[in-house]
Amino acid sequence: YPPLVTPFSQYVKNLALMNVTQLIKGKKRWSIIADDIWDMILGKSGRLPGKVDPEIVTLAKEQGREFYTGNPQDAYPDALEEYRSSMEEKGWDFGEDEEELFEYAMHPAQYEAYKSGKAKQDFEEDVAKRKEEEKPMQAEKTETVTISPQVLTVDVNGEQFVVKVIPNGTSNETLKALDTTQTTGSTPSATINSQDLEEIPSPLEGKFFLTKDTTETPIKVGDSFKKGDRLGYLEAMKTYNAILAHRDGVVAEITVANGDTVYEDDVLLKIR
């Protein structure tokens, strides 16, 4: 039984809420367990005072997870000097008693978002979105629809043609960018039949990350993966929830940027 102190008390609450949410969606209990919670269960934060339920032990074995009996500190890489060097290169201050350095080492993605201003921008956009949703429904009115240039694949009697849709008044710079995108093939969805792609939705609201620390390699478009491989993470309720592949496949498109705020059922990736 986990001791109900921070952060374990939050883990218990988060997992209970996640179980209920998944059951409401028709999915299995324990189908989403955040990595931080797994670390607690497996003993990477110290041995739990109570015995782990056999159901969870079986689930851990099925997922190839091993229980840890050593010193929890030994499981963490000694990477503080790497973060120190990174802060020196960026010209960031270590703070009093190096508290900024330790904050960066513990939460690198969030700290970089804070320093770059992205965290503030995301917060302001989220507040504006919620305020807009609270406004009463307005009477229908005519709106001007802006159409952006696009490259589309059109199927005519089984034969495919690549066409450009270009509104009047499109700048030369935009046309050049469109040609570059088409030439480099940076938008795989334009050359792959959309019917062959499967969307991977976000299981809940949070922030999407490709990795949770510098020891991991992020996936990219074109990468092959196996069932059970990690495709990314969703940070929610102070924990990282791994997005695992439910089948073998190939990454066709990553639809959100690293660190972006996403909402439940937003499309994170497209696979084939």
C-alpha cells in the first residue's frame, strides 16, 4: 500500500481517476498507468510497505517490467553536469544555491518552455479559448473564410493526381514555400492515401512530449515501431503517461509539436 504522502497520494488519486475514465470509455482497468506510478509500484522510489496485488504483478510481467530492489538513487543517471553545461551555453543563471539548475534538471521540457515564453503563450491561449467557450451562442452571421494554399492528391478513376489549390492573391513567398514542401516530401499525408492512416488520439488533456528526458530518442516520421513501443508521452496531473503502440506500424505524421497542449481525443500522430 503506498503511503499517502506527496507525490504518492497524487499517484493514487490519478490512477483511480484514470481507471474510472477508461472504464467509462469501454476500455480496461489499468490500461493507462503513468510511468511515474509504475516506478513507485516497481520499487524505484523505495520498497512499498505493503505487498503488491498479484493482478498488478502479472500486468508488469506482461509489459516486460521488472521490480527493482536496489538503492533508488542508483537508478537515476548522474546528469547534473550536462544540464549545467546546457545552461552555460544558453546563458541562463543557475540561481541562488543553484536552484534554477536543479529545477532544469528535474523538469527540462517544462523549464525550457518557461524560459522561451512558450509556457506563458500556451497559458494565455488556453485562457482565451476557455473564455470564448463561455460566451453565449451568438446569432448566425456571415463569416469570411480564409483558404490557405494546399497540395492535394486527387483520385480519378483509380489514377492519382497531385494538384495545388491556390487562392487569388497568394504571395510569391507562400507559393515558394508550398513548392518546397511538395518537393521535400515533408508532408507525408499528401502522398499517402488518408484511408490507409490510423489516427492516435490523446487519452486525456495535457501536454504532449516525444521524450521525458535526454536519455530517450524521439520518434520521427518514417520510423517503424512494434506493438508496445513508446510513441510519446502525455504529461497530465503531474505524471507522464506513455503513449504505447497497440500494433506494429510506421509513423506517417506527427500532428502536434513537442510540448504542445492537447485536449482529450485530439490527434497526436497518424500511423500506417
